[in-house]
Amino acid sequence: MLDERKLSAARKRTYGIGLLKGMAVTLKHLFKHNTVIEYPDEKQDLGPRTRGVIALKEENCTVCMLCARECPDWCIYIDSHKETLPPKREGGRPRKRNVLDRFAIDYALCMYCGICVEVCPYDALFWSREFEYAEYDIRQLTHEKEKLSDWMATVLPPPALEAGAEQPGQPVAATPAAAAPAPTAVAPAPTAVAPAVQPAGATTPTPAPSMSAPAETTEADKARLPAPPAHPAPRATTDPEAAGRSPEVPTTGQETVLSDQEKAVYQEDPGPNVDVPAEQPQPVALERSEDAEAVYQQVLKEQLDKGSSAQVAEARARVARAKAERGIKRGPTPLTVDKPVPSAPTKGAPRPEPSGAPEAKAPQPDPGPVAAPAEAGAAGSDEAETSAPAAAKEPAAEEPPSAEPVSTPDPQAAAPAVGGSDETPDQVFERVLQEEKAKGSSDAVAQGRAKAARVKAERAQK
Amino acid sequence: MFELNLSDWQILLVKLGLVLAIVPAITLVAGYAEHKVMAHLQHRLGPMYPGGFHGWATLLADGLKFIYKEDIIPAAADRKVFSLAPLAIFVPTVLTVLVLPLDETLVVEELDLGLFYLLAVSSISTIGMLMAGWSSSNKYALIGALRAAAQLIAYELPIVLSAAVAAMLAGTLSLNGIVEAQEWPFVLWPPGIGLIAFLVFFGAGVAELTRPPFDMPVAESEIITGAFTEYSGMRFIFSTFFPEVANMVIISGVATTLFLGGYQPIVPLGFLDAVPGLVWFTLKTAFMVFMLLWIRPTFPRLREDQLQKFAWKFLIPTSLVLILAAGAWVLYAPEGLK
Amino acid sequence: MNADVVREVFFWGVGAIMVIAALRVVTTQNVVHAALYLVGTLMGAAALYVLLLAEFVAWAQVLIYVGAVVVLMLFGLMLTRAPIGKANYDNSQRPLAAVVAAVLFGVMSWILIDAFSGTELELAGENAPRTQDIGAVIFSSYVWPFEIVSVLLLAALIGAVMIARRDEPEADKEVGS
């Protein structure tokens, strides 16, 4: 009945009044201010979580293949090979790990369901706001990992937690963009220790750029830090690991830049493929007072000066501002190095993470018990000369007066520094444990690290 | 009148050349206006890029694009009829312009039977639609052509009848004569008759143009431009875009001439005579074009049966009554009121 | 160039087109083509009317025959049967039709030549035919034929509506309920 009444009401004659009403509506729009965004000239401010394209954080990928398998379109292509790493300690088993060779997404097939992002257990895939990646040829829409990694630059950090929300155990671990580049740092170790085991071409490019990085970052650090501490102690109070990575040490002018604790921590630094999650908090105490807006402006300007596109520059600047607002201080590099956002490493370009650099150097002091110093030195020099020119260049740049930068093997120089430490292994254990707990690491992790540090210290004593 | 000599031929050629140059130019302007006005009515901007300033060169670029496009004739098509159909639509469109008086003397050829000629010539294009639809060997094209024919035949009657009202009121079939007879435009005087006749003419004109809400013959969402589904390149322009926009202007011009006083001022006030007739004509025609553009994004498409019902059950009876009323007015209205 | 010469050229040109088109109407194997050739013939006739300054008849020819009658023919053909390509609709009456057409042609020609041979029409000047005169004549001397034709057409119209109409009161009720 109601329907019938409605129907009859709708059928009632209105003698064209309805037509006039309709015309009035469109006429009103003729005089309304237009809100059209003229796209190529003017860009919409997309939401921070916009699902534009899928970006890859390459160093987080463990080639678990979950994304490729879950993809409804089968548009993710992954190639990898296995690498055998030498045992971590004498008598241990050689470790195996997957190395990502190819990671490509065919965006001509992708339907942007985001399932791959959801299933990724290691936070290697993210939604980026980027959407301008049209190509003239459909085949070019298959984007390789280099391009996918580039898009990490446009991934914004997650929004701040609500007030009163439960704080995560590891504050920084929550920020995907800030994940520690541990894999890259670990990789060099085997090359230095056992070049024969590992195909040189696969990993050597990585240490080379990372070793060249500190040369730049050091300068920046020196400029920024009010008083670069020569002694490791003050740094140790903040975070030994970060201190180990933060390359202020070269200011001593020594090749052997690592204190024993640093080395200890560093050598045991577990890669993401080992037992501890890769995301390690690494706050570096830098310019805490920096104004977020100033950071934003500075980054924006730097990016634009560098020739980044306006959108990329803005995105990076926003990332920097967001970090500044939340008091997360990455190393200074993001603001000064070529690729300022740490989460956007590009293949071939120098890795911006300052943290990677000292670790890359560290394998050289490491092999003490494994290889004779002379052998290690020879291997190291070969390595430096053949496949890692940057490594050879770096000491020269840093210490021109050094007579034989290449042939000066790190272990020899490092040994006295390590020996010079007056801490006993047990003290090291206690100290590292305290620090880890202070940092908020879980008990197991803290214990593990502390133990590792003790072992290192013992080894160093020998 | 028939003393042709060489200079007459030259005049004729010049006139034809002018028509062939001006009609496409006006079509471009009107087409651009259609793009922009419709966009703004829909809260959009319309074309903004080609040419730099608000996309003024959009249609030039479009035309260039169409010229470069491949001219495809379906394998199963009737090639001769298929090729001739755009001509059968395009030529009548140009021919109708010849008699429109833009100003007192600004008319290509002043005919005694201008109105009759105009209606006759514009009816030819229906055949072009049927030719295009049939020869395409495509069911959508054929459906579109049949819809177009049914619609054009149905709406030709109210157009002719309401135009007859204007002719009766003016007492002549000459377009210039009709304009001269409108000291007050027919739409204002005689009261009611002229206005209703104008509305009937306008409504039927919208249908004759196959524009929304009467665009079933070309309904892109149902039968994909109807009769012209298979057309591409220049043939497409000459069979759809050009006639559609040009006819829009022409119908507006005819409505202006018949009911809005043509090149005469809109009201007979002395000081308005200072404005040239061409300006009046252009303004009125532009207003009519705007009305057509305004209607297009406002109303949804009708159903085929509603369309026929509207013509046969409403417009035609109305215009028949109007003819009676106009006759009565002409015969019996007091002399002072005429 | 003499106006008469121009007129002659036009007349013979248009005449030739008409004859060819008319022949094609009856010889072509495609009904739609036949209808389109008929358009050519009718348009040619209109052109000849224009040459004779019979504007009104010319435009009436275009409006009614080209714009309505042929369109309706095409409409009907396309609604029913109008294949692309050749289709033979000839039947055994073809010779008979030819004979009838020839006889008609002969009789019409003879009558016209007999009636108007040597008549000079004055196309310009005072006595030139005007549309106004046609209207006056139709509604005075020829008002009876005019009205009779009108009534005939009206009857045809109503008859067509009656044939096409289907009374379905039941269906209407169903829609309403």
C-alpha cells in the first residue's frame, strides 16, 4: 500500500516544475567555484596511507615466497640463490641463507589487493603513495626490485600511536622506514673472512659503497656533533651498537677505530637471518632540539636542490619531519648524503646508513683466531684492490699520511686497541646486559647479546 | 533573376566559399562551448590544455586526430552506401545555413519560401542516418538508424506545425519577412500562442537534434552512437560531430528567427536599434545554444516509447491547437493588438 | 554565359541523372539501393521544379517524398527484410509490369506533349507564378479536391491506427496491480 501511494505520488502531474528544478540545480553548479584538481600541474594531497604502488624494502626480504604465493594474480616474480656462510664460531655449522636476486611485480597484472603487503612477515613490502609510474609499453610495467626499492622513499612512517596506547617494546622497530640495515652490514663479513666460499660478485659491491659512506658521514657528524666524544664510554651509555655503527671513531685518526666492546657487540650483531629480529633500535643522540618544521624545510630544500621531483622531495621532507616530531633521530645522513632517506637504498648507490660502515670494516679485525694476521691482511688487500676500490680509497682519503693504507691489515692495528681495553669479559657481559635492558630489549635478547659480547671479549683477550 | 553572368557566378562561388569556411568555424566555437559549458554545469573544468588558454584548441587537435585516424569500412558493409552516408548528412546541414538571415541584408540567398526550404532540406539528413545504419552491417547501427528515423519523422511534425504558427502570424514563409513581422518577438506577442509555439518548436528541436534527453538514436550506453558505430576518422566527424554541433547552432538560429525576433532588438525600444542586427542575432542564437547545452547534462535519457508518446500525444496535438489559435488570432484579433 | 544555355545544361544533366536513377530503381538487385535511387530521381524532379521556378512544389517534393515517403519506405524495408548484397525479389509479373510501365510512359508523354507543346512559361516578371497564388487557388477553385484528399488521408491515418492498435485492457490492469 505504501508503495502504491508512493507510486501514485510520483506519477502526479507537476506540469514541468520538476524539469525547472533540475535545470536550476545544474545552473547553480555553473556558478559554483570549481574544485577540480588539474592533475599534472597540481597534485592532490593523497592520504598518507594511499595505496598507490607496492614498495619493497629489499634488505628485509628473506625470500620466503609468501607474497608470490598469496598473490591472486601471480604477478610477483622472485628469484634467489642460496649462500653458504661460514660458521659463526669455530666448530659451528656453516649457515645458509637466501639471497634475493630478483624481485619484480608486474603492475600490468597487479590488482592492488595488497595481500602481499599483508602477508609479508618481515615488513619488506609497503604501500607507497606513488602512483605515477605509467609506461608506454605494457612490458615495462614489470618493475624490478631497484625501482620497487626506490619507492620506499615515498613510504611514510606509520601514524603516531594514540595517547595512552600500549607502547611497543622496541620503539623504533615500529617504523618500517627505520629498520636497521643489518643484512648489508653482515654481508661483508664472509667476504673478508672467506672470500673463496662466497662468490665475490654477489656481495662485494655492498661493502664497497658502505665503506665509502663513513668518509662523508664522518664529516657531517663532526660538523653536527657539538663534541665528538673520543672515548667510547659516553656513547656506550646510550647504545653501544649505535655507537659502533656511528662512525665518529675515525676522528681518532686510526684505522683501528673500534673499541673492544664495540667490536664485540658488532661481531655478534645478529643479522635478520639469525636469531634476533633485524630491527634494532639505534637512536643516535643528535640535535634533539631540532625543530620539526625546520627539518621539513631543510630537507625539502636539499631535495629540491638535488633535483628530486617535487613530490618525492615533499614526501622525504615529511618523513623527516615526522621523525623529528616523534624524537626519532636517525643518523645525520638522511639530511646530507645523496640518498637522504635511509629506507630508500638504491642498488649501486652508496648506502646511506652510517651504521653499515663500521661493520663493514669490522670483519678485518675479526678473523684473529681463524686466519693468520698476514693471510687476513693479504686477503683484505686483495679484496680491497680488486673488487672494492672504494675500500682502498677510503683509508687513503681518511689518512693520507699513512704510508701503506692497503697493506696495513686491520687486525694488527685492531689488536692493541682491543687489548687496551681494561674491561674483563665478565664486566663486558654485565655492561652489555645493562645497556640492552636500558634499551628495552627483551631479557633473552639482552642475555644473548651480553653473552656474545663476553665471548668476543674473551677471544680478544687471547 | 535568372540573368546569370560571370560576376553572378563569382558572387555565388564567394558565397559558397564563405559558407564553407564560416560554418565549420562556428561549429568549432559551438563545440568548444559545448565542452566548457557542459563541464561547468557538471562541476568540472572541461579541456584545459590544448592551445594553452583554457584548452581553446581542443577541437582543432581533435580534428587533426580524426584526420590521421584510419578510415575503416567493415568488410561486410555496403561500401558505396557507407561512404555516401556522411555526405547525405553533411550536405543538408550546410544547405540549411544558406537561408538564415543573420542581418537585414546578411543572408546568402533570400528565398520567398525560406522556411519551407529550410524544413525540406533538413529532412534529407534522415535518409543519411538510415543509409549509415543499414550499410554498416551492424545490428546496433541498424537499431540506431531505425530509432533515428522514427524519431525524426515523429518530431518533424511538431517542428513543421509550430513553424507554421510563426509563418501564419507573420503572413509569409520568407524568413526575412517573418523577422520583419516581429516588432515584438512572437515569443512575447501574441501572448501565449507565440510562447507555447516556441516551446513546442524548441522541444521538438532538441529531439530533432537527437540530443539528450532525446538521444536514443545515438545512445552511447545502449547502442554505441547508433548508426555511426562503424564510422571512424573523417567520416565519423562528418557524420556525427559536425552535423550535431552545426545543427545545434542552426536550430538555435531558426528558433531565433522564427520566435525571438531574429536580428531585431528583443523589444522595440528606440535606443536598442543602435546595436547592429548581427549582434542581436548572435546574442539570441548564443542564448538558445546555451539552453540546449544546459538541457543536455540536466536530464536523463527517455525511453523510446516515452519519446514517441511525447511527440504524438502531446506535441502534435498542442501544435494543432496552436495553429487554430494562431488562425483565430490573425483573423479576429483587434487591429490595435496586432 | 547565357542564362538559357545554363538552364539547358542543367536540365539535360538533371534529366540524364533522373533517367539513369529511375532505370536503376527497377534493375538493381537490392531493395535498399532501389529506394536510394528513387531518392535520386525525386531529388532530380525537385531540381527540375526549381529550374521552372516552382519553388513550392520543389520543396514540397523534398519534404514529403524524400524526407517522409522514402524514409518510411526505407524504414519499412529495414524493419522487415533488407539484406546487404544482392537479393532477387523478381517474380513472373515482371514482363507485365514492364508493359504497363511502357504504356503509362507513352500515354503520359503523349498527353503532356499534346497539352503543353510549344507553350512558353513566363518565369520572370508580373505573371510569374508565386506561392501566394498557389495558396489562393488551392483554397478557392480547388478547395473541394483539396478537402477530399485531406479526408482521404485522414481516413487512411485513422485506419492505420486502428490496425496497429491492440486493445489490452487486461494487460493494463496487470501493470496497475
